[in-house]
Amino acid sequence: MRLVGPNGEQIGVIRIEEAIRLAQENDLDLVEVAPEARPPVAKIMDYGKYKYQEALKARENRRSQVNAVVKEMKIRPRIESHDYDTKKNHIERFLLGGDKVKVTIMFRGREQSRPEMGYKLLARLAEDLAEVSVIEFAPKQDGRNMVMVLAPNRRKSDAVKAKTSNVKSASAPKSAPKTKEKEE
């Protein structure tokens, strides 16, 4: 068995009994690291401390992981220009926040016979938001609805970092402008 010491130093190839004795002398555990290797590799370490450190790393990785959220915006094909601008601004805000947006056009009655109106509206929306988004799923008819998914150009973690830096700079106290006083 090849043995690695508690500080990472190579002890060499020794018998298992000798490795167990060395681990017990140091009040540590003998952990087999690579059982498939020839000869097998074992390390002398504090296994409880090792498991604790691994759990801390896993927790930190989960904390830094950002979940992508899909927001949904519903639109009718005969939307007025002001309403369209309002919906577009909401979608842009979601995209700048790092979220994906599912845009749904709902058709009713006679509107269902004119799906090209929905395609034109979604194409116009995608063109208006081209600088902040990419089309993840192209417009697709789904029963009475037409669906398109837009994804932000940057990742959510980047958007969160940018947002927190903007908040910090906005909350910093601004110094009053210096004025020269005339001496009389």
C-alpha cells in the first residue's frame, strides 16, 4: 500500500499493518484514496474534519448557485401601442434582472384564424429587445396561444452583481460641492 502522510508528504510503499499503526500513533484515520491503483493509495488524515470541510464547500457552492426564473408576460394580438410599450418595458426589466421571459400571445375567437398577427407581434418584440435578449425558443403556436421564450444576454449572477454594485454606489453619501467664499 502506498501511503501519504497527514501533511501530503509521500511516506512510501508499506504494509497495511504498518500504515494502521502510523495512523493510530498520530491519532488520525487511515483513508483509502485510490483503491484501483496498483499499489492502492491511502492517506493519513482526520476524516471527520475532511467531511466537515467537504460539507462547507458544498454549502458554499449551493449558496453561490443562482436559480434561473422564467417570468411570463401575456399579450393579446390586438394590443394598443402604449400597452405594448408598457409590456415591453416590463419584459426588458425582467431580462436586465437576469430572468428568462416567456411571452404568450392569447388568441380568442376570430383571432385564431390570423396567427400571422402573433408572429408579427413577437418578431417586433424580439427586434425591440434585441440588445438585451436572445430568442431561446422561436414563436410556436400552441393551441389558442403562441409562445416565445427570450433569454437575457448576460447570466443572472452577472445581473445580480451589477445590481448590487449600483445599489452600493447610489447609497454612498455624496459630498456637498465646494464653494469658494470671498474674503472681505
